[in-house]
Amino acid sequence: MKTPLIEGLSQGMLESYLKARQFDPLYWPNFFPLKDVNRLDASTLIGSVGSRVIGHVISYNVKAPEAGRKSIKTMHFDIPKTAQSRVKDEKEILEWYIARAIQGQNAVIEDLFNDADFVNDSVQARMEWFALQALSLTKIQLAVANNPQGIVNETVIDFGMPTANKKCASVIWSVGNKALMDPMADFKSVVKAARGKGIKFARILMTSDLYDLIVDATLFKAFFTNSSSIVTPMNLGTINAVVGSYGIPPISLIDTSVGIEGKDGTVTATNPFSTTHVTFIPDDVCGSMLNGPIAEELEKPPDVIQAKRGNVLVSVKKDFNPVKVITKGEANVFPSWTNVDRCYSLYTGHASVWA
């Protein structure tokens, strides 16, 4: 590139900035670590991992019995493109130059990279949304409400959790039902059902909204008090210690928020993890976040500077008439939930019908 996009912004500076920048931690890498793939049509093998099957005790000089092969379900899907751009327009460019002249280059360096931060965060937020929607609802559907400026898929992308793994609360969890709901009994029911299939859970995932209902439930408070040999404050740590002694896995709270910007520019904050579902997982790693190739990285357009933060490609290009600088972030990603058949979902919004 013969001239910089904005004086002070270069390929090297963008690379260095993104490499050194500290972003807020997200949940998706814990559950779906990144996995590079070389194509955009992908498949997931469900049921490839199961309980250990014991060998048979046999006599010497006898042929070893042949074991059956576990039925494995294959799901096929396309890896979609996620992208977000932001424009620094003519007036903003002039204001940046004026501020730099008054305050100096170092004083406004952060503003130079604000758009790079924004587009990277936007793509990462969609990956967070993918992961937490899948884990809590066992499905993903792109709709006007959650993807107002993108595609809308008519069919639900179902990750294939077996119907038998979807349970309902014995009594609907709600503020009005705090005297009747019994979270501990519901947990025991799910753990017992999984134990019958040789599944042991590593943790329980839920939002703080559901956790608040638990600690306010009359039956749970009585259980906690009766189970504690000494006077113990009721908090997440002590609750996990008490329920753990009954074979219930620890509770992990999913506290995060992503903003969905509508076509009118209004941003609505939401937690992608459902407030009516509790998910039981046997391992922290549930699958992979499949990461496909990006065309713009393979065939770099002229007069564009590019840098990557993880799997997100950040590109910056200038335009004219009027002059502007366009910053774009993109990634071709989608979660692959390989152990979905060993996870369970507890729906707290109904006592008999899972939804």
C-alpha cells in the first residue's frame, strides 16, 4: 500500500494492536474450542464417545467375542459467514485529525482502533450467541429478532439431543411457585436418569435468574439448612459443596450479555443462554467451534490492510466521494456439539412438556 489509510494506521500497527489488546473473556472457547476446517460444509458425529464396555472373561484357546458397534448419528450442515463493519465517515476523520493536533498522537491512538475493537467484538459476540443458544435450547434459529440485518432460516437447526434426555421440572420454577418448586428433586431426577445410562455430569449450567429462583425456593432453603452441620451462608460455593455431597454436580452460572442491533440502530442487550433451561454436561468441552477459510484472506483485495485476532479477520479499507474508512470483521464459524447425546436439558417452564 503506497499511502496509509489514516496517518498513523498501518498493517504492522493493526497487527500489533490486535495481538496485544486484552478483551473480556467469553464462554464459547471453554465449551467449543476452535477447530480449523478446510471447507464450509461440515458434519458432526453424535454418539462417537460412550461408556466403557467391559471385556468378557473367556477360556484360553477360545476366540474373543466380537463387540457390536455403537450406532453413530451424523449431522450435516453448512458453516455460515458472520461479519460486521463500521464506517469512519468524513466528519469523524476530520475530528480525529483535529483531536490529534491538539492532544498529540498518543492521546488519540485508542480512538484510531475503536472500530477494529468493535468489529472483532461483534463477531466474537455472535460466536458466544451460537454456543450458548445451542447449549441451553439444543437448537439454533436465526430470526428477525436475533439476526435483524442478516439471514433468517425457516427451519430450526437442531443439534440432536435425544428426547429421553430432555426433562421437565416437577413444578414450574417461578417466583409465584417458590413454596412449591423443588430444584433438588429435579436435579436428582436428571442425575439418576443419566446414571442409568452410565453418564456422570461435570457441571450444571444455568443463568443467574434461575439460580435466584433456587436460593429463594422454600424447599431448597430447608434442604440446605438441614444438610449443613454448621451455620453456613448460602452462596454458590457453599451450595455446590452441599449438593455435591448428594452426588449433584456443581452449578456454573452463565453471566454474559450481547447486544443485538436492530435496523433502526437500537441495541437490545440479551443473555444468549435461556432463562428457562438448565443444561447438564459430562465434560467442559462439548465439541468444537468449526472455523472455515475466509475468501478475503485467501484472495486479498488491493489497498486493504488485514490482521487476525484468533480466527477473526479484521480488514481496513478507505473509500472516497465522500472519503471514509471502512473496518470489517468476519469469520466463517459454527459449533459442532459432538457429545450432545450425553448431555441433558431440564426445562423449568413446564411440568410435563419440554420446549
